[in-house]
Amino acid sequence: MNLGLDKAKVARYKAQITKLVGDPLRMRLAIVFAVTALGVGAIYYPLSGRIDQERAAVESEQKRLAAIQGVEALRRDVKEFRSRIDKQSDTNEWVQYLLAGSRQAGARLRGMETKEPRKVGPYMAVALIMELQGNYAQLRGFVEWLEQSDRLLRIETVRIDKIPGFVVMRIYVLGLVQKNA
């Protein structure tokens, strides 16, 4: 049976293999190389595509988990502050609330103007600019009353002017209300 192989080349290969198998160190190196080549060729390359797909899936799920945790944190925050937002509040109700606070502090209202409400997430922020007159202790009492208020509000700016006999304070307050208000 003739396979079309050169007998001299086959004999040379047989001699090299015999020489390799005859030396235990070379045989070990040849076996390690063959097993490594088999592992890379038969195991790593076929599975590397699946490994990349699984890695991408894990990254996608980690991003999804982070988004879910972010939403849960926001829900906890909303629950924590929901009691501080009156369901029935609107601009008029905020005006009445701030007037009551100024009366309680003993400050006299000189003027008030409302600005266009701002959108703040699922809520609206009512913007009111008040000009109050009184002594320093009365105006400080009003600001402290605002800071200790059970409602969610923010003092944007405060401007205090000294006029002979009294102090005038111009204060810009944002108060959170339900969106449908």
C-alpha cells in the first residue's frame, strides 16, 4: 500500500520521534506541549466565545442591579419625606403658611410676590419672595421657624437692609407641593 509519502522523510520523522521518546526530559516537554496545545485548541478557543457572552451578560445584570438599587433608594427617600409634603398644598396654602410663620415671629409683611413654580422630579416647587420688616430678633425668628419647619422648603436667598428704626429682609423661599397643585 503506497500512500504517496517519501520513505526517506518518514524514516527521518521516525528517528526524531525515537530520539524524543528515548530522552525522558524531552518526552516530558513534548507531552506538556501536546497537552497544552490540546487544552488551548479543544477547550479554551471553543469556550472563549461563551465566556465573553457570559461576561457581557454579567455586566448587563450588574448595571440592571445598580439601577434597581438606585430606584429603591429613591423610593426610601420618597417614603421618608412624603409626610413632609402636604397633599392639599398649593401656592395659596403656602402663602397662608408663610404668613402664619411671619405673624408668629412678630415680623410685619411689607410685600410678597410669587414666581413661576419649578418642576422638581414628581413635585413642583412654589417660589415666593417675601419682604418682611421688624427688628433683627424677629427676622431671625422667622428664618429659624422656616428652618425648623416640618415642610420641605429651601431658602434660596436672604437680603437684609438696615433702615433707621427697623430691619428689612427680602427672602426667596421654595416650597415643595404635589405636582397636580
